[in-house]
Amino acid sequence: MAVMNGRTTTAAGVFAGALFAFAVGPPAAGQAWHQRLTAYPTKFYTIYTDLPVETAREAAARMTAMAREYQRRTENFPRKVHGAMRFYLFSRAEDYRAAGGTPGSAGMYNGERLMALADPRRGEAVWRIVQHEGFHQYMHKVVTRRLLPWVDEGLAEYFGEAVWTGDAFVVGGIPRRRLEQVRQLIKSRGLLPFERMLGMTLTQWNADLSGRNYAQAWAMVHFLIHADDGRYRKAFDLYIDDIALRNMPWKKAFVLRFGRDLAGFERRFADWWASLPDDPTAGLETLGAVQTLTSFLGRAVAQGQRFASTAEFFRAAREGRLKQHASQWLPPSLLGKALKGAEKRGMWSLDASGRWPRLVLETRHKRYTGTFAVRGAAAGAFDIVEEDLQPTTRAE
């Protein structure tokens, strides 16, 4: 149901085949913006929005996948999220500001609710903001003590860059704009000394909300998760536990997990970033395309569609003939993005040797195999197996 001018009118009815839209309760004094919103309950969120149903459906799919990613990444934390979190998605800037949104911003988490302004001029960047602020909201629910600012903001930036593929996110990408910014900061000696960054308080962080600090925090988190084949990842997890769960002072935690040579650690950080190629995570784009296409293939198979080849599957996808159950709806724009240049990525095939077909992409160096299972009218258990291919030698 939707509320218009204080009166109830019929809206979407059944939402996404299983989720229902219902009227938002009477607005409190000074909250007239609340009258324009329809509430859509999902597994992890209640989404309040005045945007069209199709946009609300996309938000529901994105937010569900996002919460599952945060849930997976924080499974070792003792506290869990109970009950639906609130997400407000506005079409009108004046309503966003009236609800507490900072003028000039497109999204925020104010400790009570997650909000975003669907500004068409920002495009996909709005969802990166939602992912960033959504991380703050989720962590607020699962940690007993606030993370250090560089960890909190660095991880939020890290997940803000994650790419949605329908049922999951691809994380760890290094966009070109990010790489160039970090390289320039290192070259110009524009980074804060690590000791200053590591010990920065929330008050100090908020007093200097510079793009440099966010970029450096993101780069530090990315280094600790991915550098040298994940060499520091486990230590970083334990470092977060030391501070967030055991209330350990930051310097003691750092020495315990990374050693006393902070200057040497800082040099390794700079050297690693300097050594990266110009497109260090290009393979993640391919992985994301396989994940997305596997999501659509699984949904179509669950609806009884069969394909004799990948050519037939791609043709049906481009012609808009892929079926999906309403409860597993994904936007056509997501499929279109994955199809763009898909054939140029390598050799595609459908492996029909198992109960359910598997989507396979073989590139020059890797093989990606997308799998799923079907239960009833729904597809699930999506997974991607990534294998390195051994180079072959040809006889002269």
C-alpha cells in the first residue's frame, strides 16, 4: 500500500512475488516526507522509497546480496543482526534533506537509518555510496566498540567498490581512478605517516574529512587483504578482533600482529602499490560477468528453459527471453552489462554432464565454471570455480 496526501491507495500489491508493499505509518510531526514512502520488507531490510516498483525491486535484490556479503565477512563476530535494518531511498532531494540527509551528499548512515538519494546524475555511484554507508550500518550492529576510523572507513570504501552480480558481489577490484590516486599520493609523498593514520581518533578524522584520508585508508585495507597473495589477511582479521572485541590499544595490537617495524611495513606498502600493473584486477571483471550470467542461467533453468549451447543462451538473453521467478527477479540492465563484450572474453561452453548445466568460460590463462542447483522454481547455491590454466607448448 502507499500513502498519498494522507489517504491510502493501492500500490504494488505483491512485491517481487513474495515481498509485500505496505503503507508507512502516520508521520511524526515535521516528517511529511514520510507520507510519500512505500515500505518493502525484505530478508534483511525494510526499504522505504517513493521510487517506482522496478527500482524498489532492484534495491531489494542489491541490499539482500549486500547484507549476505557483510554477514559472511563478519561471521566471527559474537553479535549478530536481529530484525530488519532500515533503508530509505529518496527520489526528492528536499525529502532526503528533511529526513536528515547532509546537503550535497547522496547517502549517509546517521546511527539510526541508512539513507540515499537516487540522483540520476550520479548513476552507479549512488550504489557505491549505499554499499559504503551500509557497511557502517551493519558494523554498528555487530561490534561492541567502534572500529578505528581508518579501518572503519577503509573497509567501507573497500566494500563500496564491490561489484554486484545478482546473487553476490565481486570484491577486491582496483578501479583505475583509485590506482592513479594512490600512485600520485605515494609519488608526491602526500600520504599521512602510518603512525599518525593508525592512531587517528574519530574526532581527528572528522576534523579533516579529506579525500586523501579516505583514499589512503582504502589503500591500506586493500593492501592488508590482498598483498602478496593475502599474506597479511589473517593478521588483519585478528587485529580488528583485538581492537573491536578485546578493546586492545591500537599500537599494542599492531605490534602483536604486524611487528615493531612500522617504517618497514610502510615501505612494503608503497613498494607493493608501485609494483602493480596498470590494470591489476582485470580478471575480476571477467569473474563478475561469469557470476552474473550464471545467475540468469540458473533462474532460466529453474523455470524450465533449456539451452543446447552458449550461443543459444546468449541469443535468448539478448532477445529478453530468459525467464525468472518473480521472487528471484534481477534487472535487465544487469544482464545487459554482463553480455556486453561477453564473447570477446574467451571461449564459452555449457557443460551438461551433471544434473544441472554449468557455464564455462576459458580464457588464455584461466577457466571459470559457474554452477548452481535448482529446488522447485528457484535457483540457488551459486558458485564459481576459478582455475589457472597451464601454458601449453607447441612443437616446432
